[in-house]
Amino acid sequence: MNTKKILKTAGIAAFSFAPVAAVADEEPIKIGFAIAQSGWLANYDVSPFRAAVAKIDQINDNGGLLGRQIEYTVGDTKTEQERAAAVGAEMVSAGVDMLVVSCDYDFGAPAALAANSAGIISMSLCAADPKMGVQGVGPLTFTGNSAAQSEGIAIAEYAFEEMDLKTAYVLEDSTIEYNKSNCAGFRHAWKELAGEEGIIGEDSFRNEDPSIAAQITRIKSLEVAPDAIHLCSFTPGGASAVRQLRAAGIDTPILASTAMVDNYWLNAVPGLDNFYLPGFMSLYGDDPRPEMNEFLEVFKARWEAAPVSSYSVLGYTLIESWTRAVEKAETVESDAVLAVMNSFVDEPFTAGPTTFTDQLHVQTNRPWLIMEVENDSFKAVEVFRNTITPDMRLLFRVGQ
């Protein structure tokens, strides 16, 4: 069975690992992917999954890991929490050495819990909620992403320092934990930079809401318009909110969360401008970092197409980080690999310097690429690293 067929059949039939060329008589190393290949979360899961496969292929082509080839299987969780738990449990029972789960804490944690209970390391493709780690799922769980709080902090610092914006209105999508964490980071940084009076209003909505007319009315009724609107959301509801804000004549700069990155939703808001967010990389040939452009070439060579999401680089670095730890530990045994991963300090991976500790399995100040929408496409502005670092109380929203 070839890889492409596995992508179509996994999650429907019993799992089978992609065959690879034998290396001596060593048993292959097995990685399972319990991810969404359908439903809204597939927009975030599929591209980093493909990047992870590209890295696995590179490793296999260069002799494997510890002299063993890596096999992988993928099961479709269909953006369903119950199914994520079932797929994760099945892969753990099948004997995976490491389990990769979805990009979101709410939908990835059920699978990760199965791995943690079985003593197997799990890594989320790009969950940004810090609970995808020691304090939420367990000590064997990691994410390849930065904390959502750091996203909010980074765009707040950039807007205040580089754009000279002084007041903001916070519009929070309360659907998932990611949005709440992003807004928490933004509020913390904005109040530190601009003072308590810097946030002149707050409101909430849910991703599935067809209308935010009431929220728009409250924004327009303010005595003084805000310099910026911070939007903590994801597609498709985030795109709908942006369209409604602009249709209502609100041209204020929108400072968005990273989940709104990439061009695929921009046709919903033609002519959008004054829209900024912190991204991971640019897909459009203007990323200033050579390693990102090298990654794009690797991805294109493997899939005969460019990635559709800049989240893809996180999947590539996820495999880089786990396999680096396996090499240093000289085993796939979880406790030994865990000890190595917990010792990483600014480890130089493609997505950026990576640090883990025995208490924190998410990044808190990895550099961001500030992105701006112009001429119906995102463009790179500059690499920016937040200087305000969230502490544990902020990361877990204690008292907020």
C-alpha cells in the first residue's frame, strides 16, 4: 500500500503502517498520526502532517533513525473529539513509538491522553494552548507550536512599538481554549504597554455565530474609536467577523491571531487591508530566512505542490525535535527521550529556536514573522521576537 492510498483509507479500515525498505533485520520505528483529515480542523492539520511526512522520508532516505526505518500510519479523527480518543487508543494499541495529534488542544487532547496513559510520547502538530503539555494532558505530551499567549503578546508589542497604536478593543471568539489564551496574552501585554486605559472595550462571540451585528453596534457607539481591534478567532468564523467589520465601515487596523494566517480565506473579504498577525513563515517567496525557503523546496519535492498553510513548518520541526532527542538518547524508549527533550534550550530547528523544560512543553518567545494583508494576499513584514514572556499564571490563565 503506498502513502497516498493510506491517506485515503486510514480511519475507515484497520490501521496498517506504510511499508519502507528494510534496513538489516531491525524492527521499524512506528509513528502514528491521529489527526483531522476532514472537518474544519483539516485546514490546520493536513499541511503540517504532509511536512512531517517529508521529514520522515528525508530521514529514511538517509539511512533511517538509529539505523531503523520509520513507518507511519494516519487515522482521520474527522474533527470529532470522541473519534480522536478512539483513533488515539487504537494507535497506542497498535504499538506506536510516538503519537502525533491534532493542531488544537480541545480536539487533540483526547488522543494525547491515550498515549500519556500508555507511557508513550505524543506531540501536537500545532496546538497553541499550553495545556497541551505537562499540566493539561501529562508529562509525555508536547506541542510543536508557541503558546497562544505569546501570539497575543507579540502582536500587542509590535502594534504598540512599531505601529504606534495606543488603544485597542478586544473581540474574543469564546469557542475554544486557544482563542481565550490568545486574548489573555494580548490583554496582559497591552495593559503593560499602554496601561489599563489602553483597552477601551471588550466583547465576545462564537465561531458559529452567523452575525456579530450587536458587537459591531457596540464598537461603533464608542465615544472614541479604538486604534486597533484585536480579534482572537479562527476560520471560518473569524473570516466572517472580519467581513462584517469591514462591511460596517470599520476600517480600524485588525490585529489577529495566528490561526487566521494563510490566503485560503481571503476571497471572503476582497480588498482587505490594515490586517496584521504574527505568523510562522511566508509561503510567498518573501520570507527573509533561508531555512524557510529550503523547507519549501523540500515540501514541494515530496508533494509536487507548495504547502497551503504556513503551519506546515511546525510539522516538519515536530519530527526534527523528536528524532533529535531519539538520536541523543540512542533509543525510542519514552523516559530517555523525554529527558533529552526536556533539556532542549534554543535548539536550532527549522521553525525556530526550541526550548522545553520538565514543566513547559510549549514555546514562549520563539521569533514570529509579522504578516500583513495587501493586494488580497499576505506578505512578510519583518521577523519580531516578543520581549514580554508569559509566566505560568498567564499561560494557564490563573485568576483571569
